[in-house]
Amino acid sequence: MPRFIKLLVVCILPLTFLLSSCHQAGYQKTVEGSLVRVDSLVTEDPVMDSLIATYRVSLEQEMNEVIAYSAQLMRKGTPEDLLNNFIADLVLEKGKAVYEPADGQPIDFCVLNYGGLRTSIPEGPVTRARIYEVMPFENEMVVLTLSPGNTREVFEYIASRSTGTPIAGLRVGITNRRPVDIRIGGEPFDPERNYKVLTSDYLASAGDNMSFFMEPVNSEVLGMRIRDAIILHLQEHQARQEMISSGLDGRIYYLD
């Protein structure tokens, strides 16, 4: 082997091992820097702070406003309870008041969901904030026209639940988790006609496993949120200096 090739090999081999060693061990690098707090870059704006404070005070005043007085503590429960009935009844009432049916057929009954009621209404003063806690969702009121088969599924759903379903305009007996003696507006269920049910847009989209709402004969949005309907109902009672109240009437009951 020529002398210059030997020399080249002698030079390259150590360099190869050195680079390999560096690659295997990892290359350490020192990076210097300093911590800068983000809030230190923000300067105070007295005008903006004052504006925000004004809105905050205004919002707190609005939310702490007493909009009604309740004659009793209303809780949700199973198979029915004071809060279930109170909310379902007033939603049906307000829905019927604003609904203008093109076919002349009014709303038959109302179905809401147990999980949609998040807390109780206390005895005594009821603030706007409390209603936002009871119904924190922006759910719209919707009227669905259901076929006889889908209407029957509503009753089967109510009977199968382990929690009470808020209903109004409807009475359902339950035996062995099956619906019996179904009454709508005081009349027996007619398996040959369509029915109109008032519910929320959340449930109309099969929320809470209400899949029977997915294929209605017709769907109509009323343009009123459920929470707004509750607040309006309370304000109307307050204007008449009437306390709000609820009662149990056996609209959902168990048979031996």
C-alpha cells in the first residue's frame, strides 16, 4: 500500500471513531436566556379597567336581582317531583302561547330531560342567577310532530328510565318498566294519529338517547330559549305579587 494511503487511513480512522463517539454520547450545548413574565409586558389601561368594572357591577346586579318568591323548596326527583312538574308545566304553557300552528293542531304535551335540571329552586327569594344554575344551557324550544309509532316510543322511554322524566300534558302509568294507561290531555293515547311534542333542540337531536325524535313528521323552532321561558314565567308572577309553587299529581306513577 502506498505510503500516502496508509497515512490517510491513519488519519481517517481516529476521526471516524471520534465522530461516532460524539454521536453516541450526544452533543451537549449550553443555551442561555432569561425569563420574561407575560403580564410584565401588559401595561394597565385605566379607561379599559373602568369599563370592565362597570360591566361587571352591572352584570352582578342583574344576576342578583330577585325575580320571584317561591312558596316551597323545589327539587327534581323520580318518578316525578316538584321541580320536574314546575318546569315542564311552564314550558308547555309558554310554548303554547307563542306557537302558531299552520295546520291548526296545537301542542299536545311536553317532554324534557332529568339531567337538564341542574339544581333546585329554593324556598323564598329566587334570583336570576339561580335560574341560570337550574338551566345553564342555551336550549331552544322545539315542536316536533311525531308519528304514532315514534310517539309510542316516547312513552316506552319514560317507562324505562330509572330517573324521572319532566313531562306536562301527559300521564303515564308504569308496570314492569312498560307504559300503561297513557293519557294525553286527559284523553287515551290514539295509536292512529300524529302528536305534537314540545321539547328542547338538544333532545330533538337525539340527546339523552331520545333517538325517536330524529325522524319527525315536522320540526318547528319556536325562537324562545327554555331558560327565557322560565324567567318570563317568574317575572309574571312577581308582577302580580304571586309566589311560585308546584305540586305532585301522579303524572308518572307505578302500578303494582
